Amino acid sequence: MDEPSKAANRILLGTGFGLILICGFAIIEERMIVNQPSFGHLFFLIGLLCLVMSRLLNYETSFLTSIFPNETESQLEQRVSDELNQITQDNRVGDAWAELESKVLAEEIIDQEE
């Protein structure tokens, strides 16, 4: 399995080049005119945006690195394991608080009945 940043880079590159290729075919078939803004130019702009975003994935300071981290498989496994352990611990604490609250409420009900 590849790192998330490499997979996202390939997806963004493929999408960007594909959209630009669509615009090229539209120009060849005269469905899109270069000098007149049309719906086809939106495809070209989105294609350029995808190419720029794929390039930004290579930089550590990019906003995309938080979404698609550049980590190895072992680092990914460790991060997911840590997150699962944290969730499990939070669930245990929540269960302990619920149990304590039910005991307190049961004692209050018993005291009220007396």
C-alpha cells in the first residue's frame, strides 16, 4: 500500500491531465473556442487546479499534508493504532462515569423511598 500523499498525487495528476486532455479534444472538434469563455474553460481551470494541488503535495508546509500525510506504512499503522487506543480509553472512561452515575442515582432512589 502506498503512502496517502503518493496515492493522492497520482489521482490529482491523472485528473488534471485528463481534464486538460478533454479541453484539447474539445478545441480540436471545435466544441470549445479558446477566445470565448464557456463551460469548457471550467474544465481547464479545474485541471490546472488539480495539477497545482498535486505539486503542493510535495511540500511539507502545504495545507494538503494534513489531509494526505507523507508517512510510511509502519507510521500509518502506528498512528491508527494510537488513535484506536485513545478511542478505547475514552470509551472506558465514559463507561466508568455512566456506571458511577447509575450507582449514585440508584442510591438516591433508595434514600427517597425510605
